[in-house]
Amino acid sequence: MVETRGGEPDDGAAEVLDRPLPDGVRRRVVQIVADAFGRLTVAELPAQLRQYARFAPNRRAKFAGNAMAAALEGDTLFRQRVGEKFREAEPELSGALDSGSPPPAADPLDVAAAAYVLRPPGWVKLVTAAGEEVQRAHAERAGEESRAELERLRAELAAARELTRAETERLRAELDSARKETEALHRKLRAALSDVKRGEAALRKARAEAEAVRAEGQTQVSAAESETRRLKARLAEAESALEATRKAAREGRSVEDMRVRLLLDTVLDAAQGLRRELALPPVSVRPAETVDAVEPGRMTPKDIAARALSEHDPAILDQLLELPQAHLVVDGYNVTKTGYPQMPLEKQRLRLLGQLSQLAAQTGAEVTCVFDGAELVAPVLLAPPRGVRVLFSKPGVTADELIRQLVRAEPPGRPVIVASTDREVADGVAKAGARPVASAMLLKRFSRG
């Protein structure tokens, strides 16, 4: 490979291209280098291109295109070797370029690429002219394509206009038909609305009549139910009265017998007690002995008054409890709040009931303790001690009223003692024939043991 051809200096070596290669020319140059690649030895290749030596031409052009173009531009010896291989492959085009008259029928891109590789005198003009020719051809093709596209668009526009005109006519016809149909539907709708309004008015009237009938029926039903409830209540009252009458008829005799028997036992026990106390033979009494007088050796009224007990002496309570068939009724909370009010109610009850149990065991008297149960939220769980009856008043009934009921339930003549400091209770039981004693007296009796 030499720098000159035919012994003449290479005049085109000093020429420089002042613009980038057109894309088409550059692709043809890369293809020329790729074709010449296979006819060069590895030693003849630049170092940066040797790795592509075994690539196929198409793969070289694809993967090593930039590297080959750079080597061709920067390595004159490599460009000359590629030009020599090109001369061997294209002698006619190479000779025409050397003579300065490229073939008129040759592709401008091929001419420009060959001139860039061979660098004959005036090669810059050839490359520039080829680029301009390519641009002109591209512009002409673009113009032709634009004109063809314009014609096509004009034809499409005309067809679209025609189609639009036909579609407009069709839509106008459909619009007219729709308007007529809409008017007919409006007329039908107005008629239907009128029918609906008449129907709604009739429905409202029917509903009002139905509501009136329903209200009247409900009134009648309510009246009938009220009358039924009233009759049922009267029937229940009559049945209760009948049952009470039957029960009274069944139990009345037994209750009266119990009261009479209790009173009889009281009288008999009192009589026996008096006989024991007096220790008098029944046949030794004479009417004269009933005359009030002072006999020698007998107690005078003054002596008798000296032996009288104080009204607060617990011995009085002992004497009362020693009476035959005596019944002690205790106002529970009245006693506990008098004796030990600081204790909780539960402990007050337990302490009082324990003391009453001892008193009942000592005296043998019947003992009933009454507590107020009106404010209890639940029944009191309590095991009554031996010998003591424990009662709580029902809701709405006070302990005072329950005590009065217990006193009234006793037969006249039976000794009943009521322990309470409540003056109203004391007055009430006294009127019923019971003997009231103060709570303090009962507490003194407890303390005495």
C-alpha cells in the first residue's frame, strides 16, 4: 500500500470536509469498510478493530460501525488499505473518480462514499454534492409523498364531506321523525300525568277513608278491650271474694276455736297460778274474809305501797313475762337504735336476736321480734334463733303497723307485752289491750342476764 497512485502526489489528501457526513453516505462508508475487513489480515487492522475481525460483514457494520468510521477518519494507512480493496472490488467507479468524472448513472451515495474512502482530488466537492443531491432527492421524495398525502387527504376530505352531507341529511330526517315522536310522547305523557293525578287523588281519598275506618275500628277495639279488661277484673274480684268467702267459711271456725282455746288456756293457767300463789284451800274462803280490813299481823296499805316497783324496773318485765301464755312483741330497730346505734344494722339484728333467745329460754314466753322491711332491696338471709319469731314488714307497711296487727290478732285477755319507745306504738297497742314497756327496760333486763 502506498500514499500516491501512478507516481503523482495525492492532491486530495490535503482537502478537509467541513461538515459531518450525511447519514446515507456514512452508512455506505461503513459498509465499504465492513466489506474490505475480511480481505485484510489482522496485522493490517487497527488495534481497536481487531476484535471484530471474525465478525460477519453485517454484524461488523452493526456492532463496529462507529469504531470503523473513527478508524477510517483517523488512520490514513488503514483508509488507504481499505481504498485499495475497494479499487479491486470496484475498478470502474474507482477509475472514474480518479479521472474526475464519476458515472452519471451511479448512485450519488455510492459516489460520495467511494470518494470519501479513496480521497481523489475534489472528493470534498463530491461528498458535499452527494449530500446535497441526497437532500434534494429526499426533499423531492418528501414533496412527492406530501403531494400524494395531500391528494389522499383531499380525497378523504371530499369523501368525508359527502358522507357527512349524507349523514346530516339522514340525521335531519331522523331528527324530524324523533321530534314528531317526541311530540306524540309528550301528548301521551300529559294524558298519563293527568290520569296519574286523578289516580293519586282517588288513592288519597281511599287512604283517608281507610284511615277513618281503621281509626274507628281501633276505637271500637280499644273500647271492647277496655270493657273486657273491666269485666275480667270484676270477674277476678268476684272469684277472689268467693274464694275468700269459702276460705273464711272453712277457716273461720278453726281460727275462732284457736282464739277461744288460747284464751281458755290463759284463764286456766292464770287460775292455777293464782291458786299456787295464794296457797288457799278452795273451800276455806268465806264472804266475810273479802271485807277490806286490817287484821292483826297483816300488812297495811302503807307496807304494800312500800313494796311497789318503779315503772322502769326490769323486774316489772319479769313479772309480766311470768304471766300465763305471755307474748312479748319487740320493736326491733327501736330497741337496737336505743341500745347500740353505732353498730351496722346486720350486727344490731344478730345481737338483739341472741339476747331475745336467751330471754325466751329463761322465761318460756312467746317472743316475736319485728323489723322494718319497707326499704330492703332483697330479702334478708337470716336463720331465726330458737324460741324467737322474726318478722319483716312488707313493702308499703311499717313495722309499727305490723306490731298493731299482731296485737289485734291476739284474743282479748291474753297478756301481750310490746317493747318500744315509740309513743304512737305504745298508745296504739295500749288501746288494743297490750302492755307497752320502754325499750330501755328490755335493755336493762338483757344487761342483768
